[in-house]
Amino acid sequence: MKTITAGDYTVEFDISDELFDNFSQNYCDKTNPMPEIAQFKLYLQLELEKRITEMPNLNFDGTEEKQEKIAQITFAYENREIINWLKTRGNYVKSENWPKV
């Protein structure tokens, strides 16, 4: 439970206009040499890590302390077909249908 990889757990979520507008108005720094998309990725990572860390510790790994970290965030656009393939594969993994995986 100490590490979860993309092979174990992948999350897909839509980014609303309101979320991006909040980032643009309150967090994006136009003077920062880091591109806006890189700043947005960092913003999402820090926000998600904060929210996940605040969730109750179920103590599966025997530790009391909990500081969650996200190793990688990947943005993808217009890739519905690939996402559907991954969902199908995930269902095969879930049902332990290894020949189909």
C-alpha cells in the first residue's frame, strides 16, 4: 500500500472551466518561466496530495503518519478510444480474465 503505480490505479477526471478559471485567476504566474500548463499540473498535484492526505488513515501499511505523494500526472486530450480500451482492460483485470488482459 505504500506505493501505487499507474498499473495499479489510474484516475480519469474532467477539468471544469471553473477549476481552470480559478487556477488562471488565483495561481497562474505569468512572470514564471515555467509554462502555464506545467504550473497547472503542479497546482493539481499539490491540491490532490493535500486532499488525499487529509482523508482518514486506514493504517493498511502499519504506519501512523501519512503524507501522500503523486508521482505523475499526465494530461490527455481527444483520446476517447484509448481510454475506452484501458477501461475494457481494467474490467478484465478486475474480473481476473487474464487471457483477455
